[in-house]
Amino acid sequence: MKKYIYLLKNIGLLTIGSFASKLLSFFLVPLYTSVLTTRDYGIYDIFNTTILLLTPILTAGIIEALLRFPLTNRKDKDIIFLVGMKYFWIGFFLLLIVCFINYFWTFNSILKQYTVLFIALYFTSTLAQILQTYARGIEMVAALAISGIVSSVVIIVLNIWFLVYLRLGLYGYFLANILGMLAAIIYLFISLNIWKIKPFSKRNDEKLEKDMLKYGFPTIANSISWWVNNAADRYIIINLFGFAANGIYSVSYKIPSIMNVFQNIFNQAWSISAVQEFDSNDTSGFYKNIYIFTNVFMGMICSILIMTTKTFAHFLYRDQFYTAWKYVPFLLISVLFGSLVGILGGIFIAVKDSKRLGISTTIGAITNIFFGITLSIILGPIGAALGTTISYIIVWIMRIIDVKKYIKLELNLCRDVVTYCILGMQSVVLIYTNLGNTVQAMLFIIIIVINYKEIMSLIGILRKKFF
């Protein structure tokens, strides 16, 4: 019972830190889409997406090690953190060189125009990620949750101030996000007692550093592949249809971000429990129950959101952004599979097999690029969303197969596949037909019926464990 309580406690803390702030940010989408142009939104999105790619490369994958190593080596946590910071500064210095070269010998005019803002965005987002990951590694989840609240409140307040009152446009949007992450950095620096760590008084541990790099370096391929799965569609759309089209497509992610909130909260808590409670035979059924719960819960959320996509779109998307609703259903399904892939990924983290993670996501990335380009040429921007969904499904299939090497999971895959097919039917009905909510509601009820046994079983487990 303790393992469930511990997992739920961490989920609760992360929910406090993430859900309320993400919900507030979600309701600010109408502000962004009414103040910023599609091109402005597309530029910020592509900068932010590019930083997600650069971070694991420039830090040599060390951020992943900042989560895994403190969980089983608490006595060396300060040294582990200092190793992480060492590679952060190395990567930041390399980025400065590239930006300096671009400023004087322009190979990207957009980067040149926003050089200082891009550097500041990389610095704050990467440093915040390092501190947040380290907080999870040393199980300071409460501090992580509070930092999320602090950051989100600052971002929201400054966005309103900069965009509505000062009318700074894209520059204001950049500044609000940079200062929001800086607020989280300052809070974590104090609450995690980082200021007490004296770098020059700590012994060097070359073996520990090598072990961290040995674990972290293969995760670069995994991170790049996940980046491709999450971001390749943006680059495909920019090259085929332009920045304005990417701005519209980027806004479409705001509805899937509702599911992403649940996914990110759970995966952050799960990555800790997966390491601490690993059992290759899954004797207690802990891993199976968590997988089934995630699958059923996220599947129902996905179905509900597909059914209500147009309703949300009328509220969220203004003017030229409204057409973004067409891309939402397939992106929602990709988030569902991303959640399941995250559950399975926790097992590979527990056994420190970062190579297997990289193989499956690399193949998924290649698939994403191939189907994204091909389907976009045939179907337009919606093809990029469909390509992303296909790539996530392929990664899920590979991990379902690979995970058998480490753990015995008893899953009803036939039932699950039927559920996924119904979600696909909901998407097609919404996008390509004029059938009303009645058909959508019927398909949702079918999903409930198919998963009724698992839903009641999980309710029984929750009652037994907690009530």
C-alpha cells in the first residue's frame, strides 16, 4: 500500500504545482491569439522547440542522470549536481559562440534579430530544467511543485502586463516567459540549498562523472528522437506552408495540453516510483495496475476532448486561429500513446537501459519525418499531426515488445486496440463529417462498456488501498 500512497502523494504535490497554473495559462490562450499574430506565435514556438532540441545535445544528456543517480546515491548528491552544472556551462558557452558567429555572418536572419532573447530563453529554460530534474532526483517534490506555481504566476501576470498594457507584442511574450523561469530558478536555488554547495571544496569523482555520462550520453538519441516526435511536424509545416501556418498549428496544441498536464504530472512522479519499486515479476501487480489505470483514464479523457474539440475551439481560438481545431483530434491520440510510452519508459530507467529507450524513439522519429512529410503533401498540415500520431504508436508497439525482457506485464492488448480504433473513428467523424455529438457520445459509451471491467476493478483497488 505504501508504494501507491507514495506515488499518489507525489502526484498530488505535482498537481498543485502544475494543474492550477496550467489551467490559468490555458484560459489565457484567447489573449495570446488576439494580441499576437500567427507569425509571432510561430516564431516563439519554433525558438522554444529548437531549445528543446539543443538542451540534451549541449549538456551531453547529463540532465537525465540528474534524476536517476541521486535516487540511489543520495550521499553524493552535491557532486552529482556539480557535474550537471559543469556540462550546463560548457553547453552554454558553445551556444554563445554559435550565436556570435551568426550575428556577424548571418546564416539565420530570425535568430540574428532575436539573438539576446534566444540566449536568455535557453539559459533560463535549461537551468530551470536542471534544477527541477535534480529536485525530483533528491525527492524534493514539494519544492518542485511550488516552483511551478511561482513560475506560472509570474508568467501569467507579466504576459497580461506586457501584452495588454505595454503592448510589447512578441518581445513582451519572450520577456514574460524568461522572467517566469528565472523566478523558478531563484526559488529552487534557495529551497534546494544550492547556495550552500561549495564547488571548489567538493572532491572530484571521475568515476561518478563517467558513470553519469555513460548513462546520459545514450539518452541524447532518445531526447532528440522525442524532440523529433514532438517537433518535426512544426518544421515540416514551416517549410511547406510558412510561419503563419505553424502559428495556427502550434495553437492547436493548447487543447491536447489538457491531457499533457495529466501526462507530465504522472510521468514525473512515476519516474521516481518506477525506480524504487522495481520488481521483474510484478508480484504485487503494481506496474500492471498503473499501466491499466493510465490507459483507461487517459483514453476516456482523450475521447471526451475529441467530442468537445469544437466547443473549446470557439472559446479559445480567435479569428484566423480558429481552423486549428482540425489538427486537435490526432494530436490528442498522440498524447495518449505518449502517456503509455512514458509508463513503459520508467521501467527502462529503473534498469538503467537508456540504449533501448533510444532505439525505439529513434525509429519513431524516422517514421514521424517520413509520414509527416508524405501526409502533409497529400493532406496539408493535418498530415503532420497524423504523422506524429503514427510515430507514437510505433514507439508504443516497440516498447511493449522490448519491456518483456525486464518485467512480466499481463495486459489485454486486444481490448486496448479496439479502444484506440474507436478513438480514431471519433477523430475521422469530427474532421470529415457533419455528424453531431450524438455519434460522438455513442462512441464514448462504447469505450466505457469495453473498459467497464477494468474501470470497476481499479475502483475496487482504490477503495481497498485507501478507503
